[in-house]
Amino acid sequence: MRAVLTRDKDIFIPLGERVKIAKSQDADMFISIHADAFHDNSVRGGSVYILSRGGASSVMARLLAKSENASLQDVQLKGRDDDVAFALSDLTREANIRASRKLAHTVLNEMQKKVKMHKHSVQSAKFAVLKSIDMPSLLVETAFISNPHEARNLMNKTFQTKMASAITSGLTKFVARNVNKPRWGESLYVHYKVQKGDTLSQIAANYQVSTKSLKKINNIKNANELYVGKKVKIPLSEKIVAGL
């Protein structure tokens, strides 16, 4: 693996620039590393977050996302028209979240072995920096800078090494388990709205999947359950994905 840092000095880099750096380097994963802060200076420990499609997993997660997002601007998929950008987001978002959750669990497990944790389960919230990245991604809160003890830890080489090695160990294990699987072992799906004259076998043929798999994924017992306007979840083959 090769790590690429978005900066080598204490400067602010806009969200759009972070996305460009990741894409220009053909990144396979994106990790946003932070120091947390809270009004109660006794709170301490690290946490691992992923993007949430719904609400936040906790009040702390919601407050953190609100704070992190305050200085960022959400971005669209640059260089593509709105329809294509929406389609790509729809195709990849759920697969990315599933892969991100697997990555987050692996990193969290390694962090728990080496550093104090604030949360012992993967947290989620609507982080703009993760929403704009179309690859497995997570946000690591290393420690609370508002806690005097942890503020000193953040400046300590021993703590820095422990934290870095824990994250690296988690990445290594995730890659070892999933590197040979397309898209980290996660399938992409598209939601198709049934048109007049459509048949299940035609839809299956158009997307190069079997009728049997379509029935199973959509819990369709017989062809009579197909009607105009019904949304059908369709897995995308590697060939179709490659042509996007």
C-alpha cells in the first residue's frame, strides 16, 4: 500500500481539493483523521465514523458532524452533468457504505488493542467529507484535544506511533481479506422502474443477470407481481459497471 497525505503543513484544504487529490492519485480508500473536541474536558478516547444515509448514530455523532461540516462545502461529482452524477451516486453509495463499514470495523478492532476508545462500536453521521468521496471511506477521531491529558498525547511521538500503527494494521487486514474481490466484495445495484410491456426476463436480459436472481433479490414469487411503476432492484454485472 502507498499512503498519500493531503497536506504536509498546518493549512486548511477545502473539501473539493481533498476529493481532487484522492481522485488524481487513483486512491482506493479515503481516511479523514481528526482530533475531537467537546465542552466537557473529561471526555476522552478515539472513535471511528462512517457516512450515514439516515440520522446520526448518537447525539455525539450528530454534533461532531455538524461541527466538522460547518467549514466545508458539499460538492457534486465534478465534470459530469447532474443526471449522470445522480446516477453514479445512486449506484455506488450503498456499496461504498457497506465496504466502509467493513473497513471501519477492522480499523476499530485494531485501535481498541492499542489506544483508549471513546466508542467501542462504529459510529455514523452525515459527514460532508465522506459523502463526497466515491470509495470506501471513514473518519477517525484520534483523541479529544479538549481533554488536557489527550492534548499532551497528541503531541507525543509514542501515542502518534500507536495510533498510526493501529490504523495501518486495520487497513492491512481489510486489504488482505478483500483485495482480490471486485469493489472490495460489494455489489452495485440500480433501481429500475417497470415500464409498460416489460417482462422480468426482458429486464434480466437487458442487465445481463438471471431471472432467478432478480426474483430472489426482489422477493418476487411469480411474474404477476410485476406491474407498471414497480421499482426493481437489479445487481450490476462487472461488464456493465466497466462500461459506465
